[in-house]
Amino acid sequence: MASVISIQDIAQYEGQEVTIKGWIYQSTRKGRLMFLRVRDGSGICQCVAFKPNLGEELFDALRYAGQEASLIIHGTVKQNDRAPGIPGGYEIDIQSAEVLQSVSDYPITPKEHGIEFLMDNRHLHLRSRKQWAVLRVRATVKRAIIDWLDGNGFVNIDTPIITPSAAEGTSTLFEVGYYDETAYLAQTGQLYNEANIFAFGKVYCFGPTFRAEKSKTRRHLSEFWMVEPEIAFCDLDQLMEIEEQFVSYIVQTTLKERRAELEALERDVSALEKVQAPFPRISYDEAIERLHALQSAETDPERKEMLQIEWGDDFGAPHETELTQQFDRPVFIYGYPTQVKAFYMEPWPGRPEVCKSVDLLAPEGYGEIIGGSERMSDPDLLVAAIEKHELPLSAYAWYIDLRKYGSAPHSGFGLGLERMVTWLCGIPHIRQTIAFPRTLTRLTP
């Protein structure tokens, strides 16, 4: 009896009779031969139908089944270095087949479609080869994140999605009714994780996060997934060491397990192979100097204006792109001005206008993938920061308590899953990295 196999395992069955269950991705006919590219969720395989072997009735049934028809194929696995697929190099010589449902007029054809059309048909667009590859990479990145953290002593603690107050600024909150009170969808689980570290030492939360930024850039989603590790007895330098080991593991695991998918996306994997710790580190001050030097040397007026920045400004996408093009791997920028960062970040010793913050910028112009900092450990400093940001002290009473009972230096960061996947896949827009993206202009499907 033929083994029912997944296409991703086809190399293990060379010369054997197998059964696959899937959908027609594409088909071409050359006389009495027909080549079907069949996908089953794990991969894409070329299946060869020879009319004299199958008979006219079955051959015609396969011929007219249509793109995305569901079927079961029985046949023999043969090696063929020219056979396309993921993985390629093998094909199935069809001996018999059963068409479960023929399809006609499938909306997404091999021709080019506009992005709005594809987003409107996202429930079908997920079946396309490149989109399938992106989400396979995403699944591997997600598992690598969890494996590294679990393997390095972190405890996974879930944090609330409904919160009573802001953590990252009141302008990016989604308000929800909570019985007789006003509440918000969580921007971060970090504040709760700071409580958790005093019980567990090293923790992380990993789940959906919500930001109501009215932004249409290629780097923004209204709903995204973020992993947030938090570590007790950890300063900024130690935090950067953790981040570079963490990111290096994620990248190398993805290269090892999803190279075929990355190649299907036409990703330059040689750029990812260079992502090994340690990563370069430059201060915000040095970054500003580098940008000023680039601007001074620039002769194009438009680019010169684009690179305009003063000390105290936050970096925009053009600044991050220019900085990362100077390195072949992610780069840390640390010591940002206090005024552009969240209220809870530890001041730099002797420089209250600077905080112990750090962003990790991906190379090739992909920008920030991690934001982190050493957190304030002094209760009086924290109260002053909350008041300066005009936030209600009552909502943060429990957070201030953490600094009263066994306070210690501690640090943490957040890594955006979708931004990480965007960079690893080498794709232009973040909306492709989540199955059903939520943006300023899209709530459906």
C-alpha cells in the first residue's frame, strides 16, 4: 500500500509508490504529457501525467480540473534535478488520481494583481507560493524565539491584553469599554513583566499587541505580535549581549530550516549568513555625527533635506536606512535622548537628557526590529517621570511599588515578530508577514 506523505518529505521516498493530497497550483500540457504543480501545505511538487497510462477520461479530468482543484494523487517518486518545487529535484509519476472538486474562475491567477485586490482576497492570497513561504518562515521564527528563551532560563508568563493605562504614550491607545470603566488594548506587556521578574528572575510574554498610530508606512500594523523578555539584575551592556545572541540564533535557525522558502522568495541568503554575534554598537551621539557627515557630503538637494536631523530628534526611516547601510549585520544604537523615549527608562549617569535605551536596527534598510532599555529602579525618579509625562499616579501605584520592595537594576526589550520576518524574507511591506493584517485602512477580511 502506498504511503501517504507530505511533499516536504518527498526526498525520503525516491523510487517508492506514494499518495499525496493537495491542490493544483499550476498546470501545463504538452501533447500527451501534463505537468501539474501540486501543493499540500508543506511544499509544492511537480506531478507528471502521461495520457496513455491514465486513460483519456482521467487525463481530461485532470486537464479541466482548474487552479486550486482538490485532488488525491497516487504515483512513484522519481529524482529529476530540473523538477521545480519546494523542495525541488523530485517529481511524482502519476499512476492514478481522484479529483475531489474541480474549480473554475479562481480569482487569483498567475497574472499580476494590485495589492488592494490581493488584500481584499487575502483568504485566497494565502495560497500563493510566495505568501505561503513568508508565513512558513514566520512559524519557524516564532518557534525559534520560544526555543531560545526557554533554553536560556526564561519563564513564559502571559500578561493582560486589557489594561487600565498607557505604557508607551496615550496617543496610540485603542479604547475599549470595560463594564463601567474605560480600558485599553495593551501596547505592551512590559510593565507587568517587571512585576514578574521579581518572582521569576527572567521572564517573557509573547502575544498580540495593539498600537493606534495613524500611520500608513510599510513598517506599521495596528495589530502585531511582540515578544518581550525582561531580566532582573541586568544592565544595558548585558541586555545587548542577550539581544545579539537571541537574534543570531533566530536568523541561523531560519536559514537552516527554511532555506528553500527563502530561495523561493529570491532572498539573498548570503546577507543573512553574516548575522552572527557580536553586533556593532554606536551611541546616539555618534549616529547623529555620522548622519551629519552624510548630509554634508550629499549633493542631491532632496536627499540632503531627507537626511536633515538635529540632536534630540528621533530617527525616521531614511536615517535608519542610511545608518544600517554602513554595516553588514544588525547594529545597536544606544543612549537616546530622554525626550523621545518612554517614561520608565533609566537616566544616563551625569546626563539626565539621555536615557539607558537601545534600539537594534536590521541591515539592508529594514530599520528597528528591537527596542529596549534599562528600566528605572529608583521609586522617586519613577514618580517624577510619571508626573512629567502627565500620567495618573494612581494607575501606576503598583508599578511604583516594585521599586519599593527589593528593587534592583533590570532591563528588557521588545522584538516585533512581523518586522523580524519582513527583514528575514527581504520583502518590502510588513502586511505580508501576518495572515490577516490590520492597518489604518483595513479591517477585513
